[in-house]
Amino acid sequence: MITQAYFSDDDGKSYFAEAIENGVEFVHNGKPAYRAYVFRCETDKPFVGFLGRNSGGGIEIRKPGESKWVPIGSVEGEGIIRSLCPSGSPEPVMPD
């Protein structure tokens, strides 16, 4: 059973594990922390591929460093996911 997820409170520069019950966003050390979806491309080191938050209509995502949030199931959201590993499929990385 999954009990933890990754989050970031610094726009994806780093990430930390917290209880999954926190949802996709919460306040951490006085700053908003968003769900950090961490991946690995082939044998590369793990990285935050995108951040997630709640919106009135579901989950929105954006790449670290970008300001525009888009619905995860939208054309733009699918484009973010497809661009994670240009030479292959991204491998999700989960907390131990």
C-alpha cells in the first residue's frame, strides 16, 4: 500500500516524501507544497517531471519553472507528460 508521495515547496528544485493523505497540495514550512511527480529516464538520476495541484475541476499540472497550470488530461497536459524522456518512456519513482 502506498503511504507516501513526493512534494516540492521550491518549484521542483528539490522534493521530499510526506504522507499521501496530504493530497496534492498543502502548506509546508509556510510555503505551498505541490505534489512532485518524480521520474527517471533510462539510467539517469531522478527528477521532478511536473508538479500537481487541485483545481475546481480536477488535477492541474505544470513543469517546474513554468507558471501556467493545465488540466492533466488536456492536450497540453499530455504534451508535458510525453516530453519527459525524449528518447524513451519515463519510469515513475516512488518513495520507499
